[in-house]
Amino acid sequence: MLQKTKGIVIKTFRYGESSLIAKIFTRDYGFQSFFLPAIKSRKKDKQTALYQGMNLLDLVIYQKEGKQLNHIKEAKISTLFHSIPADIVKTSLLFFLNELLYHSIPEERNPMLFQFVENQLYMLEKASRNLEMFHHRFMLEYARHLGIIPLDNYTPEIPFFHIETGRFYPVERGGGISREDSLLIHRLLSDQKEYEFSRYEREVLLSVLLDFYQTHIPGFPELKSNTILKTILHG
């Protein structure tokens, strides 16, 4: 049955000599795999370009429940980004978000999660400054959508954050982090925008967030794009 939906391209894989399999997070059907036959040819270069990672697409798909590989009848760019491809910081952030989503996005239908990711792409496109914390805040809000958001029960008497349980404790527990680093987590969780995180603090926060994802999402790996992003942001 033909269905219209929107999609965010997450990953493509080569299949045979000229075909692709595209992993696309769709608004109405969740994370889906699509077979793109004989698409890698000179005549179809424009079609191949449609399926670059994190492209927003308007789709007409052949949707059959329970089928592992579906097909796309029509695809076109929903929103053409201009500032992201022209900005190396934004491009690096996009690669990071792309890799993060690939290793964590749930398969089931989740229109609210789709809208969140779509809105974040629009925000990245429009942003003109202060991108150093963009991926930290994305990860935090994304964790909320995944149902793994840490509990901000911090007080001066409960100052130690524990990655495995995702909450603060009066004393440091095994697998916990220091009082100083825990305070940074609290500041991020409580969205203290007036506090300006230093480069060192941003790196600490990202390390804790990645450890948190690895702890709470089975099979979540070390992200290769993280090294590239650090280099671009900090030189």
C-alpha cells in the first residue's frame, strides 16, 4: 500500500554493484530499511545524493507491515539546508548526531521523537553562534525521549552523580563520579544557561554523557565522530 510520510536518512549500505539499502527514520513508521535498486549509476547521481545522512525527505513508500525491506516510489528533499554544508563546525556536529542516532534510535513509531530530531536540524541550520554545547543538550533531550533521562535530585547534601542509576547520592558510590564533575551534570540537567562551561568542562560533560549512553543503551559503541568533532571545536 502506498503511503506518504517524512523521513530522516540515517545510513546507507551498498548492496551488490549498483543498489543501496537505506536506513531511514520515518515519522509514521519508525526506523525502516528500504531497498534502492540500481541507484548507483551516472544517470541516477541526483537520486543517490538524496540519501545522504541526515537529509530530510518527503517520501511516498510501499509500506507492508512486517516486511523487513520496503521500497520507495518517490523521494524528494523536504528541506534543503544551506548553512550546515558550508560550515565545518555544523557539518561535524551533524556527523556526530548522525552516528549517535544510528546506534541508538528505536525501531518503533515515535512521531514526537521524529519531530524533536527534525526541529534540532532546523535549529542547527539557523544557529549563528554558541554551538559548543549543541550536542550536549541534544543528547540530554534525546535521552528524555528514549526514557533514560537522569534524575536531577542534586542538593549540596546529595552531590555525587552515579552513571549506572542516573541519580545523585550523598556519598560517592562505585561507578560514580567526583563531586566537581557531578556539579557540572547538575548544571546541565537544570539548564543553567547563565553558567558558561569551559572547554575542559564541556569535555568532561560529553565524556559522562557518552558513558551514560553506553551504560543504558545495549551495544552503544565509542563514537568515531567524537574525535573529529573535538578537533574541529577545539583545534
